[in-house]
Amino acid sequence: MKDENFFSRVYEVVALIPFGRVTSYGAIAGYLGTRGSARMVGWAMNASHHAIKTIPAHRVVNRNGLLTGKRHFDGPDVMRQLLESEGIVFNGDQIANFNEVFWDPTLELE
């Protein structure tokens, strides 16, 4: 059973990720005070494709900058294309300058 309130809180954080920046599932979970729930953040991102409001789910990647959620988009390259349109550079499916574009909500929103 999904926690609608948790998903809503995740969406609020994701909506604040600036253009050209990314964060991780774990960073969002940590900000929300639920460090062990990175997977649940992933479920929220998958469900966000059915949300009424547009959620920039493409800006959430794994802790190493890999596009692990790409299969949940309309095509296998959509997530990467969206990020590239924001200036993100890649080596394969990994963000090349991950440390430079990483946005940590715990640091940025406190």
C-alpha cells in the first residue's frame, strides 16, 4: 500500500530541484527524515507519471548518478534527453559531472 502523504512530500521536494541540477532518491529520503526509504522515493517517482501536476522526475537519479529510473519514462532515452536539454553531460547512462550538478535538499532547503 503506498503512502499518499509520503508521495506528496516527495513531490514537493522534487518540484524544487532547479533546472540543470539532479538529486538522488536517498538524498530526498534523508531530507524527509526517512533515510532508509530511498526505494519508496523511487516508487513515488514512478507514480509521478500519473500525477495531475507535472513532477520533474527526470531530475532524480541514483546515488552514483545513474539513470536507474529511465525505464519508467515513455521511451528508453527520454530521461537522458530531458536532462541533456538542461545541460547535463553523460558518460553512457551515468552523469559525467555528477558532483557538480548534484543538488542536496538537506543543504539547499535548510
